[in-house]
Amino acid sequence: MTETRTPISELGLSTMTHNTLQREGIRTVELLAECEPADLMDFRGFGPKALAEIRAALAARGLQLHEPGEGDGEDTFVPWRLRPLVRTRP
């Protein structure tokens, strides 16, 4: 099965928000949806306005950011930057 990867450029985000995500290595909508709000707020130049913009853009696609404690079955925290490296899904 092939995973669909949608570039974040399709979300229509502001230039500042888009560039911040690109700089931090978040290049797909799918990877963005795996991020927790607290992780995003740690980025330089990223604040409540950018977070609201991302939440609205994801909601328009029927998606949302990963919220801590959503029952993802993982007992240990894996930083979002490492998730693609440790993902074991078939």
C-alpha cells in the first residue's frame, strides 16, 4: 500500500508559517498532523497565530494536530523529528 504525501504548500499557509515548518523539516500534511501543539510552539518564530492558522487549515481537511494522551498506544514519547525513523507500521 502506498502512502499519500501531501505537501504543506497545499494548505495555503502564510509565508512565515510555511517557511518555519519547512525549516523544521515538516514538509507534508501527514507529518504535520502527527505533531503536538507544544512541539510546534517551541519553533523559533512560531506563536499562537501560526498555531491557529495550522489548526484551521488542518480542520478544513478533516484533520487535527496530535494531542497528548489521545491513546496512541505508545508509552514513551518519541520526538516528532524521530518518528519517521522509528515508525514500524506495515
